[in-house]
Amino acid sequence: MKVLDKELDNQPTERMIADMAELRIRNLLCFSELQRFNDSGTWLKKHPLITHQSLRFRLEELYRDDNVGFLKKYNDCCNNIKRYNSFIKSEKRIEKRYSDKELLEKHKEQKIIFESIIKDNKL
């Protein structure tokens, strides 16, 4: 953060400003996660590291224990991406478009995790 701060003082570029904003958001999420864990002993599960690590752990465990089940979940995830893409384009679901976009992003992130597990384990 200090390095980015010094660079922003001299000749800030659009990319540097975006990096600084993203870093600030991650730091605030991290602080809120740690504060919640300190206060109650549970996570908020909003920070990407915590969310993805717990999901990744469950998927890796499923991969080790049940390859067919893992591949079925991966296929379901791919089908959900197709489904929510079509929902977003549909005129009948205009009132649900925001939630459809959020769910589409969730499934896209899950697909990335699935593919990284497959790549790491060469399934």
C-alpha cells in the first residue's frame, strides 16, 4: 500500500488508481472478517479468500472421495452458467435481473475453482 501510495503522489495512472481502490476494498473486507471472527468466533465469509478457500476445500474433498460426484457438480455449475445467461437475456425476468447477475457471477467463480482443481489434479 505504501508503494502504491508513493507512486500515486508522483504520476498516477488509471491502472494505479484502480489498484489502490481494489487494495483498499480487500483491506476493508479483511479487517471486517477479522473483527467479526475476533468478536464472535465466526467468519462473515465475504472476503474472497475465505469464501473460496472453504468452497475449494469442500470441492477438493469431493474430488478425492467421489470423482463422479465432483464431475456432476462441475456439469451442474456449467449448466447454471448457461441458465443464468439466458435468464439475463429474457424479458420475462427483468425484475430478477440483478439477482440473476449475482448468481451468474457466483457460478462463474465456482467454475474457475472447479477448473483449477481439475488442472491441479489432472482429472
